[in-house]
Amino acid sequence: MEMKIGKSDWIFLMLCMLLGIVAEEAFFRAEIGISYLLFVTAFYALFFFRYRGFSFSHQRFGYLLLICIWILAASYFLNDNQFFFALNILVIPALVFFHLVAITSQKSIRWNKPVFITYMFTRLAAALKYNFIFTSKVGKFLRQGMDESKLQVWKKISIGILISVPVLFVVLGLLISADAQFERIIGGIPQWLQLINGEVVFRIVVVLFYTFAFFGLMQTLLKKQLNAIISDGDKQTFKLDSIITITVLVLINAVYVLFTIVQFKYFFSGSLQGELTYAEYARKGFFELLFVTLINLSITIIVLTFVDRNLGFIKRFIQFLLTALVLSSAVLLSSAFMRLSMYEDAYGFSFIRIMAHSFMIFLVVIFMYTFIKIWIEKLSLFHFYFISSLLYYTLMNVIDVEKMIVSKNIDRYEQTGKIDIHYLNSLSYTGVLGLIDLYEDNAQLPGLKNILLERKNAANFDSIPWQSYNLKRVQANQELSKLQLE
């Protein structure tokens, strides 16, 4: 690949370096807060500047992705959920990469086909290759006019230094330990040598990494490519035998029908059976039923994707069996939902339990669409699954799950007098705000005053860098400063 480096490329490289500095400042200086939103703003400002006049494809889908990316980045500023914060460190870059590849690809390339994942890797490989070629071109440019023999000498000297450094570290460490006088001599090395700071070197490496990552990717995506693998991606050769599939579905549905008939009262009675405790009752049924539901969904997807249903009778019979499987899954999902509700009534609300509830509601939506897909074959499963999953994940970031947990646990306390204040304290600043509200009405609650006193003392010494600015954190510190804990 012949590459010509023009003035615009050098200017764009400098802009990428500035963006790399912004990335290092945003992610490696302090806890991430508003800095993520500011970085995403700077990143897309540079992207749209570089791609001004570019003809984008998949624009409606691209707008949806872009909105979700901005919302997820803003969650670092608006909310305070450490689970989503950790997850979004991986999710947001993956969505950004997916977004850029989708809108810069040819319109004939369908993003909702599994082969698009292969296409994404080819674009990533192209970006890496671009950087290697670019650096080699720059190296040749810098070597122009230099004596080749002297250049080889300096290369060998550099290699020798690199080989010697780890050995010297070990040897110097042993000699310093062996002789105090030698240690004093080494300690008297000129101060300018001690200015070499490992942290500074690390930050320079980070900036350079981001610089060439942004530069290589954006430069490569400017050229739309239609890889040969894309054109062959829709050719499906693997098929499952319809008779075998019908046999499997009949047996599975028979088991579910028998299981539902025998256990129906046990599922939906709303009371404990035998000697089981609430925890045993919920754990014994919930996880198993949810797992079986996911198995049913997987079976349905496999049948809809890989089974040949050309014959009319076989097609209708498979549709009937899949419908029965979906309805059985609805029964199992309802039972799991009720068991978890009983568990929450007994032991309160937690992040995992609320997320499990929300995931089951999400599965209801998935099953409803899958049910429609059984009878309307032209619908795309992957298209709907991806978009609905993206919207579900974004929604869970937006609604502030921890605030919901605090509210529900306080409501439960008012009804039952039971609450786990230590768990609310573990929910960081959202939990602190809930504990403050609880203290204002129930100041005599055992242990509550001590928790808030510790939080208030910590807030007095809490210095917030601009990168870590978070509304929940600021609000909690303000409320703690107003709180009278006499």
C-alpha cells in the first residue's frame, strides 16, 4: 500500500495528539466523573471535523448509537453506580468503535449480520497496519541524508543499552545492598538524572498510545472498503434436520407441560411449602427457572435460524411447537419473578435483585418479539435483540438503580421496621443521601448516626478534582455539611 503523507495528515496527527492528552487527563489523573463526557465531546468534535463532507451510511442507526454513547458517558457525571462505571469503561469504547465502523462502511454492508463482526476486525487490523506504515515512512524521512554506517552503529548501541538496562538494575541493587559506601556514591548521582520519573514516562506512553489509536482508526475509516467476506456472509450452509428438531421440541414441551401441571399450585401459591425458608424457597426455584428460560430462548433462536422449514406441514408444526415453548417460558418466567418478589419482601431490596427483576422484564420483551418472529419470518432477530439490549442497558444507566433501591428499602422500613443501613452505606453517595433522609425522620436508629458522622468527617477532607466532578457526590457532601449530628 503506497502512502503519501501530506500536510493535512501532519495537522491531523497533531490534533490526535491533543486528543490523546485530553484522554490521559480525563482517565488517568483522578476518578472518572464529568471527564468522560468532556472526552466524548472532544473525540466526536475531532471525528466530525475530519469527516466533514463524508457520506455516512446507516445514519438512523448511527444516531441511535451516538445518543446512547452520550447518555452512557453522561452517567459518570449524573449518577454514582460503581458497577455500571466499571462496565462502561469497556462498553463505551466498544460502542464508539462499532458506531464509527457502521457509519463509515458501505451501505451494502449490513450491520445486523454476524459477519459484520469480522468486518470490524478487518478495519481494526487496517488501522494497526496504517500506523506501522506511517511510522516507517516517518523513519525513512528522518534518516534522509544520514550516513548509513553511522546509523547502524547507533542502532547497535541502542540495542546494547536496552539489553544492559535490566541486568544493571539487578547488579546495582545487589551492590548497593552489599556496600554502604557504594550506596552513598550512587545516591550522589546528579539531580537531573533523578528527574526521570516513572509516572511521567507512563503518561507519555499513554498519550502516544491514544494518539496513534485515534490517528490510525480515523485515517483508515476514511476509505470505505467492501471486504470479500462481506459479500459471502449471507450464504448460510449449515442447516438442522427438521425431523430431529421436531422430536427434540416435542419431548421438551412434554416435560414442560407435565412440570407446569404438577407444580402449578406450588409455583403460584405465594406461600412457602414444607420446611423451606424464604431464602431457600427463592434460591431453589429462581435461578433454576431463569436458567431454563434462557435455555428455551436459545433453543428457539437456533431453530428459527438453522432449521429448514420448506414443507408446509412441517413448518406449521414447528411454529406450533415453538409457540408452546415460548408460552412455557412465560410460565417459568412468571414463577421466577414471583419468587424473587417474595425474597425481596422478606430480606429487602438490593442491586442484584433489582437488576434481576429488570432483566426478567427485558426477557418478556425479547420473548414477545420472538413469538412474533415465529409467525412472521422476514423479521430480523439480531436487529431487534441488539437495539433492545442497547436501549435496556442505557435505560438502566439512566434511571439510577441505586436511588430506586434506597427508596424501596426506606418504604419497606416504614412498613416493617426492618432496614440494613450498612448495605445502604455501601451504595456510596446515593446511599448516603438515602441515609440522610432516613436520619431526619429516624434519628434514633441504631448505628445510623455513627455512619453519617464518619461520612461527614470524610467529606470535610474530600477534595474533588475536575475530572471526578459528579452531581451525586457534590449533593451528598452538601447535605452532609448541613447535617447536625449532635
